[in-house]
Amino acid sequence: MENLINNIFRISLLFLLFASCSKKEFVRPTIELELLSNDVQLNLNSTELASATVNVKQGNSGYTVESSDETIVTASNADVAITVTAVSEGTATVTVTDSKGKTATVDVTVVVSAPTSPTFSWNGQTVVFDKAGGYGITILPDKIALTNIIDEQRQYVLSWSGGLGGGDKTDATLTLINVGSEPQITELSILKVLKSEDPNYYIVFSDGTKGGELYFETE
């Protein structure tokens, strides 16, 4: 009888242990957050090079992103794909955080490859200015004119709203004036002042199909 009772006790104990184990849920271990790249260089001269995507290599899902300076770089994400976009020249750090509070960072450098001498180009044509026999330049806060009345009898007028400070501008147009002809006005979809550190100014612009650039110095 005593052996029977002991056997029943052992069986009951095993049943309780099994039941307890069966209710225990599997807990996924927390892993470190890791990105495929931790350094990115962007170039504001080109739309294609002004943004980049960095993917999460491993992490705990639920990702959020934050830029240390949104005047230089902005950041967004669609799940594991982190997109960084250049705003202005400089450096910033993008921090990625997952659902477990693990973080990883991307160091972003934004550069502008500006010309080293006065340059104006539009639709494949280059204009020489600020030199003997070339075009003269007139600079106003929201308008710049390049004029050659003697030889070519032509003037280019680049105008916009928003002054000469860095960043995207609105209401931009490029007007080509030939003596004896009607002005040709091109509405620009993009005009951005990439450098605005006196005495160096660098402007890029486009109508969506044709592009141009203007670099000038005020000294």
C-alpha cells in the first residue's frame, strides 16, 4: 500500500511539473541593434546624391529615428529602411532606436562641391563674367543679372523670393533678354542657395528638365 501511495505521489508530481513547464512562454532574447552602415556622405549638388538609405542589419523591431540637427539632415524610416536627406552643408548624427531601447547611430556629412571660380551655366551653355570682355554681374538680395551689352547684347536675369540666405527658394525664374527680341522667361521648379557665406555664394537651379548653376564672389 505504501509503495502504491508513493507511486501515485510521484506521478502527480511529474504531472504538475509538466503542466507548469507547458504554461511557460518562450521569451525572445533581446539583441543589439546593428545597422549595415554607420557613416554616410551626401552631396547637395546632385538630387541623386543628396539622400541615402541605410538598412537595419539586426534589431528588435519598432524602429524610430531622430536627427541631431534637422537644419543639416532629416531622417525618416519605413520599417528597417532608414532614409537620410541632406538639407545644408555640415555634419549631424542620426540615432535609430528599437522597441527594446537599443540604439545605433549614423554619422552623416553633407558637402557641397562648389566651383572655385565665377561660373554661370544654363542648359549646357557657360557664361564668362567678372572678367575683361565678359559679362558684368549685378547682385541684389533676390535677383542677379549677368549682362553683356557690347558684344552679345544679351542679359540673363535670375530672380526668386527669399533672399540670399541658404536653402530652397520660391517663385524662381530665369529670364533671357536679347536686344531686339521678346524676353524668354523660364519658370524654375528648383532654386537652392547651397553656399551663402560671404563672400562666396553658390546657387543651383532647374526647370525640371534643364539645370544650371551660378557661383560668384562679392570681393
